[in-house]
Amino acid sequence: MEVFNDLMERAGFDTIDQLAADSGLSVRTIFNCRHKLTSPNRSTVKLLAQSLLVHPEEVTLALSARQ
């Protein structure tokens, strides 16, 4: 989760709410992905990557990183 938080911080997001509003995803979807309650699908990764201004692979790695 720390790696994902770093991506959020670099992109200027302080909260999941802000990221959700920018990406068009629900807060619940982002929370579930961050806490490994669900695996994100390709479209979720793409939307997160666009908002975080990174390549989708970075999002996948951040979400799969050990806490």
C-alpha cells in the first residue's frame, strides 16, 4: 500500500476521494484494490494510471507490492 500511496502523493492526491473523483472510479473500488480485497481489472488499472500519470504497469506493481 505504501508504494501506491507514493504514486498518489507524486500525482498530487492526498486522499482516495480525490483520486476517485479524478479517475471516475468509486472510492470502494480503489480501497478494495489497495487493500487487496479484489484484483483490479484492466480498465481500472488504466483509469488509475491516467490519473496518477504513470504507466499501467506501475499501478499493477504498486497494487501487488507487499505492505
